[in-house]
Amino acid sequence: MNKPMRRFDEVRLQTTRLDLRPLQAGDAPALLALFSDPVAMRYWSTPPWTSIEQAQASIAVDLDGLPKGEHLRLGLQSRDDGQLLGTCSLFALHPTSRRGEIGYLLRSDVWGRGLMHEALQALVQFAFGELQLHRLEADIDPRNAASARSLQRLGFTKEGHLRERWIVDGEVSDTALYGLLRSEWPGPAYPQSDGRR
Ligand SMILES: CC(C)(COP(=O)(O)OP(=O)(O)OC[C@H]1O[C@@H](n2cnc3c(N)ncnc32)[C@H](O)[C@@H]1OP(=O)(O)O)[C@@H](O)C(=O)NCCC(=O)NCCS
């Protein structure tokens, strides 16, 4: 992984309908609304959140980790009305192999409008552009059709099926592992990384 042009807490990406920006302490109520939504959390790696303290603790992890470049999580803020509609992340970064994993969650009442596709195009472009990653991965529940479709639309390939890899609230589930190589991504090379294609 190359040193990014900006520290992660300074990263701002823009798409047609969204501003992608790091979360701040004041986002805790909106973040709780996202991560307590049982529909959006159906295939997540944790149960739905139940308290504002979970949102505050999660934002505190970002405020500590972003300046260190440990992970990048960006909020999806509507350019129409300023509402926080979701988050997308780059984590499990492996600098020598220039590899990272993406994660994403969108408020369920705005699914199906291509919003996450827009956000992920910008995030993937940042990862392959400014960060110069070589490979991206995504670990999803094989039953999560919307997520699989989102990854396919970005050009990810399903590379494997890992059995009984997660236990969430007592429910055992498998992993579908997806991968995307820099050489498969049609976006511009470094240093353009503003999400425009
Ligand atoms: C996955 C998710 C981000 C997709 O967001 P979205 O903005 O609705 O996605 P898009 O509108 O870009 O749609 C992507 C594709 O999925 C399809 N899709 C959307 N909702 C769907 C659903 N409930 N079931 C099946 N397909 C669905 C869309 O039709 C589209 O397919 P297309 O390219 O053939 O038109 C959203 O469903 C979500 O937040 N899910 C919960 C969190 C999650 O599971 N995250 C993944 C784990 S890391």
C-alpha cells in the first residue's frame, strides 16, 4: 500500500448524489438508526445495535483509527438534504500485499436507487487510485442477494465459499468471498482519486 496523498481523516469523496466523509461525534443518532435497522442488519457480522453508546463507541474507533491509517470508514451523506444514508469502509488493509476489504451498509428505505453503487465506485477508485491497492475483497453472506449484485456490478468475481465461518446471535452462516483486482478496474490510475469515472 502506498502512502495516500491525504490522511484518512481528511478524505472526502463526492458523487452525483452523495458526499462521502468521515463520521463525527454528532453522527451518533443517525448511525444508531442505520445499525439498529433489522432489515439492513439481516446479514451483518453483528446483531443490530440497541444503544447510542454502541454508535458513540464505533465513531470513537474511527476518530482514533482514521488519522493512523488503520481503516477508512466514510458516511454517505445525501447532497439533497444532508441526511446520513449509510456507510462504506475499507479495512483489513495489508500494506505489503496492497490488499484491503470493503464493507457497506445503506438505510433500507433508500435501497434499489443505485446509491451504494455510486458510493462504492468512488471508494474503489480511491483504493485503486490514491492508495494504489492491488486487490480488494468482500466477505458477504451467500444469501445476501442485493450485496452480491452490488459486487458483481462493480466487477468483483466470486472466488470462494467458506463454510460456517460466522456465528451471529447463535446463527451460523457461510461466507461468499469476492475479489477484484486493480487490473480489472477500468478507472483512472493514480493520482486521480476523486471518484469521477
Ligand atoms: C447491499 C446494499 C448496500 C445495496 O445497496 P443499493 O443502493 O440498494 O444497491 P443498488 O441500488 O446499487 O443495487 C445494486 C443491485 O442490487 C439489486 N438489489 C437492490 N436491493 C435488492 C434486494 N433487496 N434483493 C435483491 N437485489 C437487490 C439492485 O436491483 C441492483 O441490481 P442491478 O444492478 O441488476 O440493477 C444494501 O442492500 C444494503 O445496505 N444491505 C444491507 C447491508 C449489507 O448487507 N451489506 C453488505 C455486507 S458488507
